[in-house]
Amino acid sequence: MAKKKTARKQAVKKATKRVARKAAPRKAAKTAAKTVARRRPLTVDQAIIAVLIGSMLANDHVAPDESERAHHITWSMRRFRRRSGEAVGRLIENVRQRIATDGVGPVVQEAARVLPSAMRAPVLAVAADLVLVDGRLQRQERQFLSELARQLKVPPALSLQILKVISVKNAL
């Protein structure tokens, strides 16, 4: 069990390394650790990042394409586009520490509860885009997206349509 937790922590760290190009200062890391200890609810921005990280870890392996795509997705979102690399890096580090402490499942579940209903389908689409970056949908990834759609309360017909469109997009 300890090996699995260590492997998961390493996978989380690897997955977010590329996205968080500028390292947060040690003081910010200590502040993030205190925040996690107090168990503040996730913000909407943290929830989005949690879903992205969860998507990368869906099959317990973070492919270089997934990491690179996560970087592009994060910086292409209007929510994060005008923020400094340091601010986004702190945000990612906070979520990464929370996932390392609590596990991917519980954090993604909380993220699904925090996201406003208008953002749920777009977040599922972004997660699907990240999972399908290699053009293949593995069993674990399919299960992750199915569970995410259920937690986000996205209707099954819409989630299937999202997966089809993203599959076509990533087939090029």
C-alpha cells in the first residue's frame, strides 16, 4: 500500500510539474500545507485544476502528451490566461498537495460538488480532451470519465456526445 501511495504521489508531482512552470516559493508551499490541514473547501479554480490532475492520473500513468496538453489547456482557459505563472503554480501546488494527502477520488468528488452547474459540461469536455489526447480511451480512463460525468450530474446523452466529439477532434 505504501508503494502505491508513493507511486501516486510521484505521478501527481510529475503531472503537475510541466503545468506549474514557475516553482512556488517555500513560503507558499508551507501556506498551502496549512490550508490543506484546515480543510477549506475547494475554490472553483482549484476544482478545475483538481479535475485536470485527476484526468491525467486516471490510468495511474501520466503520458508526456497528457502533461503537455494539460499545460496548454490551463493557459488557454480565460480563467487562468491573465494570471501570473507564480499564481497558477501556487494554485496547482495547493491542489497537488491536497490530492497527495486525500487521494484523487475524494478531491475530484469535492471538485464536482463545488463547480457551478453551468461549468460542469465544459469541465467534463476538458477532462475528456485531456484523457483522449493519445487518441485511445483505456478502461480506467473510461471508468474515470463515466464516474466524473455522474458526479458532475451531466446527462448521459450529453456526456456521450462530448466523448464522441472529443474523440473525433483528437483523431487528427
